[in-house]
Amino acid sequence: MKILIFAGGIGTRFWPMSRKSFPKQFQKIFNGKSTLELTWQRLAPDFGAENIFLQTVPEFEDLCKKELPDLNPDNIILEPSRRNNGPAVCMATQTLVEKGLTGPVSIIWADNIMEREDELVNFLKAAEALINENKDRFIFIGERPRFASNNLGWIHTGTELGRIDDQPYYKFLGWKYKPEIEECNAMFDSGEYLWNPGYFITSIEFLDNQFKTLTPELYQTVKSAYNSAEKISFDKAIIEHTDLSSAVVLKTDMGWSDPGTLYALKEALQMDELENVTKGNVFNLDSKDCLTYNLEDKKLLTTVGLEGIVIVNTKDAIIVVPKDKVKYVTDLVKKLEGEGLSAYL
């Protein structure tokens, strides 16, 4: 199976820790390693370095090579510019086709972490077997939810349809993207919904044909004039228009986390929901469920009586935001850029 790792994002929801010149997937946040490095380490031994392709943007090419010295430079796919993940996946698929490659392919994002990495490998191999049975479909991976998070997408699952490599797979019934917390609670309690890591497995030829058939204009623009391609998500470009009656879901329990927001970083590192997660010179008094990161050694960051608050102090920017508002940090970054404050991004 071919693996496509996407590592070209700038992590705006992770600001001010993630910056345009050095985004979160390259930062040594987890036991001295970056999420890109961890992604490579969990996949390369089982699937082979020659089968792993990395998609990024030109300004991150050197960072990627530094993080992944065993990556074949010929397996790096460079997007001329950021046009959202719809064009990005389209370009990657076209590149694999141009290389004469066919068969199962897995889409993986470079900014996730997980406790049980062997689980991912096992489920990817099961998904590969399912695609070898029927190449004209999608296999989605859903993670057992540990709590009701409104910062993630959710997959709705139905009845068990069968087993492959001793792994059960389930009917796909749809999904919800970042629902409100009340709906999250109901979905969590129902037991019918899983977190959506955004990983999916299909075949190169099926994915290429989906782009050709469903988005012919985007397909041609990506091939001939990428910089003018519509900025559109993969879900809106393909998934929302695809017949998903044959799609199935594999239920995983990898201890997966997407530190895509600052509070999600806390959730990924916490041992208990009410625990504070801290870094640097920090002192909390009677505060709970907070992320307090201080990246200035000579400054003391203190809190008193806070609950569910994220505070990150860097050398040139500070953010203070309630945990249920962290998904709006992207809006903040857009406003800052519009106000001529790009130097802080």
C-alpha cells in the first residue's frame, strides 16, 4: 500500500505556538519529537520507506528533509501554493498516477499523535485487504471517543457488516463536523458515533476517477494551473458527492489525538480532565482544566481560580481563550492578518 502524508499546513488554530515559518508539525512538542517525525516512525517500518510519499509546500521542503532523513527525495510532492486539501489530494493522486502506481492508498495527516501506534498499522493493513477486495470504495477509520469533543468531526456507524483480518467493519451512515456541545454529548452517549481522524483508504485509480468525474474543472486546473485552483476541502469536492453506500468504517482504539487546537493539545497530554497541563515557568493557584504554556524563561506566568482556560505566552504574542472558543482562533488569525499584524503570524 502507498501512504500519502500531508504536511503543508500552517496550523492557524494552534497560534501563537504554530507560525507560518515553523508550524506545529515540525515542533518538538511530544517527548522531544515532532508529530511529522512520529508519523514516519509509526509507518515506515511496516510499509517501507519506498512506499511513503510526503506532500508539502516549497517553503517546508528543507524542514521535511531534515525531519525525515530516510525519506526518498523523489517521494516529496510539492504544492505550488496552499489551495486547501481538495486540490492537495487531487495533485497527490495525479502524481501517483503519473508514476504508474495503482492499488491501495492511505491518506494520513502529519499532525496527529497516538498512544497505541501498532493499532494504526493493524487497521491500515485490514483496510488494505478490504480495498483489494473492492477497489471502488472508501474505507474510513473512526476512533473510539474518550469524551464529547466539539473540536472534532464525528463518524456515524451502523451495523457490523463483516470481518477482515479478524477486524470487524461497520456500515457508514454519515458524519458531523464540529457539532455543538449539546449534540456532542448526545452523540457520545449514543455509542453510535466515533471521532473522525480524517484518515481514509481507497485505491489510487478510484480516487483519480472520482476527481475526474465529480470535479472535472478542478482536476484540469490542478494539472495545468494549480495556483488558480478553487480553494475547497476534500470533503466538499469529493466526499459530499460520492456514492458512499459501499463505504465502511473500521473502529479503532489507538489513543488518537489531534492537537489541532490549543485545548486539544491539553486533551492529548492530560491524565485527567480537570488536570492543568503546563510548560515552562508557570504557577497555578486553585485553577483547573487549564493549559498554561510559558515559552519565556525569565517571565513567570501565574493564574488564580481559572477553569477551562488556555493561556500561551510566547516571546512576541500572548493568547487567553476559554476552551470552548479555541476553534475560533483561526478567525482571530485572519483578523490579525487583515489588520496588518502579519509579523506576529
